[in-house]
Amino acid sequence: MRKTIIYILAIVLNIGVYVLFSIIDVFVDFLVFGEGASSGKYSFWISLCFLLLQLLILLFMYKKKVLVKDITLLILNVLIVVCLFLYFVVYLSST
């Protein structure tokens, strides 16, 4: 029961951090390119940098055994982050 709660907590926090980084991504995009002048090509690279930052945070948390204590949870969280990135950045930007 305790392991299930830790899995759910880690997944919810992971999705929350992705949303937070997406909001920060929009502000960085606005500050770099100015009002209404953002380019889709550069916006992709900024989002990719925040994705890599989140993956590095997950690996650091796994290495230090902070919240991500086993490899199954690490793989699950990495898959969630990559799928969110593919859906929100790659798929929705192409439509």
C-alpha cells in the first residue's frame, strides 16, 4: 500500500513539474523573442532544453534515492515526461 502511494505521488509530482516547466518555457520564449515574435523552431528547442532538465532532475532523484527509489518508477516517469513532450510540443505544434 505504501509503495502504491509513493508511485502515485511521484507520478503526480512529475506531471506537475512538467506543467510548471511548460509555463516557465512560455515566459523564456517571450523574454527571448519578444512580444508576438516567437518562432516555432526556437520554441521547440527551448521546450527540449526544459525536457532534458526535467530528465536530469529525475536521474538525480533516482541516484540520491529521494523520491524515485526504484528503476521501475524512474522508467515510468521518464516515459510520462517524454510522452507529454511528444504530445504537447511535437504533435500539437504541427497541427
